[in-house]
Amino acid sequence: MEFLEINWTSAVMLLLFLLLLFLLNKFLYTPFVETMERRRKKIEDELKGAENLKREAEAMKKEAEELLNHAKKTAGEILENARKQAEQIVNEAKEKAKQEAQRLLEATKIQIEVEKQKALEAVEERSGEIAVALALKILQRVFEEDKVRRDYLVRILQEEFEKR
């Protein structure tokens, strides 16, 4: 039985080995394993935090994109409304200009008609005056010619009376 011979040296070595295992376990392996476990847990927590941040960032990005799309849509609607209002203002201005032009045209026509009537009345009045003046001149000449004839007749008669 030489194989299982137990001597004190082997027993002490076994005890020292077990003591070494105990001390290594207590002061090296356990703290190392605990440190590794804390590190693993910290890494997992950081990964979860990173994933949460990534999800939040994606949600914020999506929200920002939705806000941007909404802003673009709103801006498009505002531009469309502004274009429609500008078009309406232009059309109203054109209509007012047409109405004003029509009003001015009517007023001008009325003024022209009034001036025409005044001119016709003035022409009629003046033509009446001219006709009267012309008639007076004609009558004056006629009367002057009659007077000249009468005077001539009177002279001839007087001469005849004197001869006799």
C-alpha cells in the first residue's frame, strides 16, 4: 500500500494547498468574480441605458420629423392661403379699377353731353344773334337804298318843280 501512504509532509502540503485555495478564493477569486459581476451588471445597465437613449433618440427623431412634416404642411397651407388672398386682392383691385373706369367713362360721357348741349345752345344763340344782325344790316341797306331812292326822287321832283 505504498500508493496511499500518508505522511505528514503530504498532509501539511494538502492543508497548505487547501489553505491556499481558501485564501485565493476569499481574497482573489471572490473579489475578482464580484468585480467581474459588478462590471458585467454595469455594462448591461449601460447597454440598457444606451438602448433606452437610442429609443428615446429615435422617438425624438420621429417626433421631429412629424413636426417638420407638419410645419411643411402648415407652411404650404399658409403659402396657398396667401397666394389665394393675393389673387383675390388682385381680382378685387381689377374689379374696382374696372368699376372706376366705367364710372369715369360714364361721367365723361355725361360731361361731354352737357358740354355739347351748352355748345349747341351757344351756337343757336349766337346764330340767332347773327341772323338778327344780318337781317338788321340787310334791312338797313334796304332802308338806306329806299332813302337814297326817295332822296333821289325828291331831288328829281324838286328839279322838275323848279323847271316849271
